[in-house]
Amino acid sequence: MRPRFIYPLLAAVILSIAGFLYLLADYAASGPESGASVAAGRADAIVVLTGGRGRAEEGIKLLRSGAGDILILSGVDRAASVDSIFAASKLSAEIRGRIILEKNSTSTHLNAVEVGKLMNERGLKSMVLVTSGYHLKRARTIFDRVMPSDVSIIYRRVATPNYDENDIWNLDALLLTSSEFLKYWWFKIFETRQLTSNFASNAVKSWPHKSC
């Protein structure tokens, strides 16, 4: 490669990286607020999307405080049990009986579909959705699209020990934010129509879905 081509190429690479970092920072700064206060009312269900530190613990705390009638843990391992998940917590028989383990979903997309099925089967119309701050924007985009239009959702942000929302440039936070940024835009660009047409219509045909 001739030397005169190196500098324009290097400039293009630098500008691309700078553009990505700018969009990344904008994505992190524009994350949704947690929504209405949980204290504002009682939801039919508390839904925890597993996969991040502190989420299950927040869910059980909300259940104990009376923020919801039942707790749905979505995306747990097939071999998991209530006792294995909450081994460090002393759960009463009454609390244990109000916990549902959803074991079919393997992604945020399928979390929404499987939780929607449970909500539909049980006639539940409101939920508190618990997830990590870095995951909240993508989770909200997917759940708002997949959930039936008559289900209200309060979004609950959980602080994660390895993610500082005020400093996304440390390595752990940067990796998590980058991963969520790419997954979010992949969904927005490539999967929105497929999710609506395939997951929503085929899996739960009776739901009153929002229009695209």
C-alpha cells in the first residue's frame, strides 16, 4: 500500500472509532428512567429477567414488600430450583409458593414471549419488570413491542456491582454497554418485524398486540 493511502485510512479508522464511542455514550445517557414508582401501586406480578447480579435479590425484596402478588423469574436454568436460587435467603413457605420459575426462554426476546404467556394464562394485567440498568433500554424496547397492549409495565432499574452507570468508560462497564448497544441496534434494525410477526402472532395469537 502506498504511503499516501495510509493517512486517509488511518483518519477513517479514527473517525469510525470516535463515532462509535459517541453513539455509545449517547446510548448510555439516553437510557429510560425506571418509570412510575413501585410504591405508587401494587402490580399483579414482579418479573425478573435473570442474567445480571442483584436482579433476583431485588425481585424477592419487592415480593416481600408487597409490590406484587407473584414473582416470575424468567430465563432460569432448567436444573434450578427456588431453594438453589435463594439459598442465602430464608424464604417462608408462603413466599416460596408465590415464586414461578420460567425455564423456556434463552434471550430477552423469549423472556418477553414466555412472560407474556404466563401473564395471559393467569389473567395478569400489570407487572414490575426488574433488570440491570445497562439492560433496561433494550428490555423495555422488546417488552413494549411484545407484551399485550392491555398489560401495564413499571420498569425497575437495578444497580449492578460490576457496572457504574456514572462511569461507562471503565473496562467492565464499557464492555457491557458495548454489548447492549450492539444487541439493541441489531434488534431495532433486523429483528423488530420478525419478532412481531413470528413470536407474537404465532406464539400467542390471542393477544391484542400494539401496531408496529
